[in-house]
Amino acid sequence: MSKEADHQESGGDKELKEERMQDATEESVRKRVRENSPSPVTGKTPQASPSKVVSVQELMETAKGVTNMALAHEIMVNQAFQIKPVELPEGSLERRVKDIMHKAFWDCLESQLKEDPPVYGHAIKLLAEIKETLLSFLLPGQGRLHSRIDEVLDLALLQQQAENQTLDISQLSQFIIGMMSSLCAPCRDEDVNKLKEITDVITLLKEIFSVLDMMKVDMANFALSSIRPYLMQQSAEYERSKFQDFLEKQPNALDYTEKWLENSARSLREASAAGPNCASSDSSSLRILDVHNNAYLLLLRWDHASDPYPETVLMDQVRFQKMQQEAEQLVLLSSILLIVYTSTGEAISGLPGLMETLKNTINVMLADMHTPSFSVQEALATIGEKLCVDLSQCLSQHGYPPLSAEQQNTLRGQISATIQPDNTVRKLMDSRVQSYLLAALESSQRKSPPPLPGGLTPVSRELKELAVRFSRIVNFNKLVFSPFYQRILHKILSVEEVPSTTT
């Protein structure tokens, strides 16, 4: 990919961009170092390991490793990940430098070709680069095309033709366009066909390079999608190795992870001691697997504003936060629907399309529930009013009496009450959503989805999609950081407490 980026930007532009990225990476690592350092004020930060002096060079090498690790991780967990062409901001220094250098190059080429006799120095360099690019698109078995490109774009022959003033750039351009047409992805057919309509040589060469850059990106994304299934283990080992390098430079880089796992063990012991309905009646005995899976559920209840995130899941914090928001919305949605169908009775049960209509109405009104300006209380009041109107109309259409004033008041009150975290219905649906996600983790190795808890049928599709994404990220995180987790969990749970169960 670095080679492709080099083709998209000039040398000076590249140096500026690399310097800027290096500064940003160094600042990112410094930020993590500060976050992982013990705080003398709050008392909430875990006790840090003894400090270790590292050089600036070691720090920068570690920063590069973390950057590469983040990229490898993104490729694995983001199924929609694609390489995109570099788009420099309009008006930025990098953009101005690039535009100036490109204009200077093409102006020089144009002046050379207009000389009498023409000078082909720049043109030969362009043809050599085009030849290299076309050859890079070929597969090992395409020997005939390889020979054809070598024959037509023979640089020694082209140099002789240039010296003898017999070089025909227009004819070579048509050959190049023909090769691009046979090698490009179907989505580029239109772009390649437009090249055939250009008659000016300079403009044509510019556009050829533009389309070739897009073809490079297409080829890279195709290769990425082809090899992704085979990258899982290698990527996990790579991330683990890079994190180990970072850990050697920053020995306290697992403090928040340890605190996270300790909180998971503590919450399980408290739940176990709370009553006989819990998974284990022995509050002194916990399985590593249970503590570990429960820890991931805690990420779906995280206070991102005040609690530092565990280091080992830091690269997926945004994804876990988004899934947390989705789970909260599904809990509220399923709670309202359960209240509606419980309070209204059999009159609306089984009516075709009603459930989906109510669900869509609620979803629209809860769409922005995690934005700062959103008022849940006002939204719930609006939802209550809207559902009372819709339900009364539906009942009347099917020959039933509309909701009475008392029924409407009760329904509005019950819906508004779901804003309270300790609301009975909301707590019930939240517990069932969490149980389903936990069951999805436990059954992911068997490739069989867990049964859907009662009351969640209206949101079954969304919940199953959430469970798949949640399980995928969790399982990959386990694959990468399992050795670190094992050491921490064995430290948290004494040897006598831990049955012979692996993560």
C-alpha cells in the first residue's frame, strides 16, 4: 500500500505527510503514557509498575508498531474496510505543494513535446511508470499479456524511437487504454472508455494516471478481500507481538485491563451471593471463562466519560460504545412494545403489520437518543401520545372500541416511567438482552445461535445482528490477548478457585 501511495503523491508531498503523521503518532503514544501513569489526585487509578526510562527513538519505534497494529486490527474486525485514495484537504499546505509540483511537471512535459524537434525525456519516464503499473496488475498465469506489454513498451526501443523522432505517444496511449480496459474492474469500464474520447496528449496522459491510481486501489481492495479469511491467525500473532513490544516499553500498560477484570470477578461474586437464581451458588468459585465473558458485557455498560478504558480493547472502544448505544435503544424499544401489548390486551395481538408499524414509529423517535441535545423524557411523552392515537385508530378499524381516557393515561404513564433505570419492565428487558449477548458469546464456538428470550421477538433481527458483531470482536480480542488475560485472571482468582477451564 505504501508503494501505491507513493504513486499518488510527489516526493516532497510525501515527506510532509509522513512528518505530520509521525507527529500525530508520537502525540498519541504520549497521551497513552500519560493515561497509564498513576494519578496522585483521584485515587481511582491502579497502582503503576515501576517506571522505565525509554529513549525518544524507542518511543517512536513503539509508536510505529502501535500504528501498524491498529491498521492490522481494523482490517480484521471491520468487514467493510477498504483502502481509499488519498484526499488532501482543500487549501492545506500539502494540497498546495502537491498541486504546484504536479503543475510544474505537466507544464515541463508540455513544453518538451512542443519543442522542435520534441524532447521525450519526461514522456519516457511516464511510459516507464505506466508499464510498471500495468505489469503490477497481472496475475502469475498471464504470461502472454506480460510479454505483450514488454514488447510494446520496451523502454530501450522507445528511447531509440525518441532519438530518431519516430516515437508516437498517441498510438502508445491507445495500446495502454486497451490494456487498462482488459485489466480494470467492471466499475472502471466507464472511466476507461472516457479516455478514448480525449485527443490532447497531455490531458490524456493526466487522465490515464488518474484512472490507473483508481485501478491500484481496486486491485488492493480485491487482494484484501481475497486474503482476509487467511489472515486471522497471522494478524492475531502480529497484534500480540506489537502489544508485547509496547508493554516492554510501558510496563504499566495493563493496569486498566487488570482493574476491568477485577471488577468483572467482583460483580459475579456479588450476583452469586444475591440469590439462588444465579449461575453459581458458590460465591468463592468462579471460572475464568465466566469472568472473562462477563467482563465484555461490562463494556456495554461503560461510563466512557469518567472511567478509563481497558488497554486491550482500546482499539475497539468506538465499536463497543456504538454497540452499547444500540443495546440501550433495543432495551427501551422492546420495553415500550411489551408495555403496549401487555396493557392493550388481545385486541391488537395478531393484527398484521401493527407490530412493525409501532416499532418503526418508536425507532424514529429514539433515533437520536444518544446525542447531547436529546431529551428522553420528552421523547417518551411524545411516543406515548403517538401510540395512543395509532392504537385507537387501529382498534376502531378492526371493530374494537378505542382506548378509553383511563387506558390512555395508564399507557402514557407506563411508557414515561421507562426512563427510570430501576423501572421493572426496563430492568427485565435489559437483563434479557444481556443474557442473550452472553449466550451468544458462549455459543459462538459451536456456531449455533442461542434461543431468543421472551419479549424480544420484535427486535430479534437487530439483536441477532448485534450479537454477531459483538461475538466477532470479542473472539478476535480473545485470540490476540489470551496470554495476557490468562496471567491476569490467574492472579485475580487464586489457584484453588480456578477449575481447569481455559478461555
